[in-house]
Amino acid sequence: MAGGGLEHTDELLAYLHDVGARSDEVLDRVRAEAAALPQADMQISPDQGALIELVVRLIGAKAALELGTFTGYSAICIARGLGPDGRLTCLEVEARYAAIAQRNLNAAGVADRVEIRLGPAAESLEATAAVPTYDFAFIDADKATYAEYYELVLERMEPGGLLLLDNMLQRGAVLSPATESARVVDRLNRLIHADDRVDMAMTISADGLTFVRVRG
């Protein structure tokens, strides 16, 4: 529909939850667990999780990277998309969340293909060689460092690799950025839009999900 879009009403979101993504007992429990935490808004939506899993499977990713694991919902989705021969490296700064995520990955039966590295994501990345390593990456960590994460991850992506960045609309705050997070994300949106190293498309999925493909 040209020039428009849908209003995200409660009824429409409930419909999307019911039929827009498949779930199971583990994912339902992880969502409920995250919803009870003070940082519940860090949890991705079920339709985002299903989309990420499908995209990972479609591109045949084998080596994936995640920045910001929280309680493990998105990591489960990525790991399931990878299949048993793939490997996912998760970077999580909070020990409490890393422990919860590890338990949830175990319950989902995908822990054998996932490694959680504890510590600041930038430091973890800087400790590795800046060489093509990953064919899929998902950034959903502290927004104030998003621009730094983008560059660090891009340096470590395979040609043709796909990078997804979450929360790129900041609930609309990018239109008139009044916080540091919104200003950082707005600047990064504009940088990605002009970046001739990549192909890109931003979607309105949840709070804005940007797809970035590294050019060969």
C-alpha cells in the first residue's frame, strides 16, 4: 500500500502473535520469564524471532554472531535457523542474563552450537582478528554504542554476509532525537543509508529492523 502502513493496534498485534509466528513451550516460557524482568522491553517480539530464524535458514548461515543476548530468546531462534552444523557466538555483558540464557539454550536443545562470551561486546570483538568470520550477525545491545558495534561487526563479516540491527526507529524518537540513544541511532541510520560497502533496507518490524548485506 503506497504511502501508508498499518496502525499497530492491540488487536492487530494480538492477531500477529496468534498466527504470525510459531512458538513452543520453551519459547513461551522464555518470553514469560523475560516479561517479568525490569528490562522486559529488551525482549524481541515473537514475529521478529520467527523472521530471524527463517532468514538465518534461508541464507544457509554457518557462523553467526549476536550482540546482546538477554535471556536467550533470539539466540534460540538463530541457533535453530543455523542447524546442527552451525555455530553462534553470543556477546553478553550481564552475568545474570548470560546464566539465564545458557539455561534456556540448554532447555531448547541448542546449547551445543552456542557459545556465550561474557563481557562488553566491543572489548570481545576487539580481542578477535578483524577478518571475515561471520555470515550472519544480529545487533541488539546498548544503543549508545551501536555505531561502534556496526563498524566492529562489519569488519568481521564475510562478503555477502547479512547483518540485522534492532530498535532502529527508537519508538519514533529518531524523528526528533532528544536522547543520546536516539541521536546515535539516527546518525547510524543515515550512515548505513549512505554506506557504499553494503546493501540495506530498513523495515518497520517491531521497533525497526534494518537488514544490511555486505557487498563482495
